[in-house]
Amino acid sequence: MSTIEGVQPVATLQEQARALGHPTRHRIFRQVVDAGRPVGIAELTAGAGLNHNAIRQHLAKLVDAGLVVERRELSGGPGRPRLVYELELSADSRWGVAGPYERLSLLLSEVVRTGETPIEVGRRAGRRPSFAPRRDAGTIAGVADSMARQGFEPDLVPLDDRVDIVLRHCPFQTTALADPGTVCALHLGLAQGLVDAVPGAVVAELVARDPRRAPCVLRLVVGAGAGPVEPTLRIDQPAGVDQPVDGVGPDG
């Protein structure tokens, strides 16, 4: 099904509307949203006044509708990791939660407020629990999962000593075209924050292209070559000239 930038498919919106049409389910959804962090069934049960089985049934509907994601929380202790739930990053902002452009505006505001570079702000954001992968945590597949949740439609391309993540879609196309030096730098930092959780991998480069014509490519160095690397943001202009951004360019 084709989509317009920033607009979810009609079928998905209808499924989400049906899921949230149940008052109790909507209350559980708001609990997850307002928590701002992963929450367990016990916490949701206490807030909703229902038994665990009823909560699980409502959560399953929210997960199926693409409103909430379920994952196991790795505690490092004995016993089976507990299930936790958090907001699906791609959930549409019409349900009273921050959508993609709202999240982008918050990051841009953080750049202005702190005086830090977009890469620094993006990297810190990428380490936050809200951006954690739903599965394959600590792996490059988990990084791709996180980027998929943000709407980048990533494809993994393994090579000899690196992995390319081809980003088939830009969820911020309009803004990225207007100011790639800021928006793409945020995404480079975000990728760094995600990859920080992957042993033996570092971000080497983000090749930012006009998303209307070609996909952007995130390049990761893996294995023995994954030592300290200063990542490069390379913006491909129509004439093929690379444009340095805030001191970050082809020469690092």
C-alpha cells in the first residue's frame, strides 16, 4: 500500500481507531504513553484495576494495531526476563502522542537549548530506552529494527569488513531536503547512539542523498576494524560534491 510522507495507511489508522475505541484499552494505552518508559504488566494491572489476563488481552490488541511494542527486558539476573511494553515510535500523533515530526522538533529544540551539535544530541537520544530495539538487542539487526520503527525502512547489506544499512525511506524528507546538515547530522548521531550498544561495531559514515532520487546509506565497520572512528556525514549534492557540516566532512 502506498503512503504519503507522514501519513499512515488508512487500514492502519482504522485498526488503531478500533483498538482505542474500547475505554479500558484506551486507558491502558495512555498509561504506556504517560509512563515515557517501558512498563510491565504488574504496573499496568495496578493502574487499571484489572487482572493480569485481561491486561494481556488488551495489550495484545494494542500491539496488533501497531500502537504499542512488546519486548523482553534483559535484567541480567536469574529467571525469565519480564515482558515490558512501550509506545510504538511510528504511532500517529493524532492519538495524542508525539509523531515523527514532533520528535524531530524536540531534538532540534534540544540542539538550540544546549548549544550541542546535532550529532551529540542525536547520539544521546539514540541511547534512550524509547529508541531501544524490540528484538535482537545488542546486534546490528536490532539497530535496523530501531530504525524501522522510526520509518526509515532499512535493508542490511553485509560486506567483507562492514555492514551497510540502506535507508529506503526518509520519514523527514521535506525537512531533510531543506536542511540536510542539521537533520541528517541528527540521524548520524542517533545511529551512533544505537550502535553504541553493539559490541564490535562502530558507525563510519552516513551518505545522505536526495531521498526522492536515491536511498541514504549508513556504513558500519564491524569486527577487528571497529576501533575508534570519527564518523563522517557525507552529503551527496547533485554535482557529486561532498559538503562538510559543522566540522564533520569527508576528512572527519
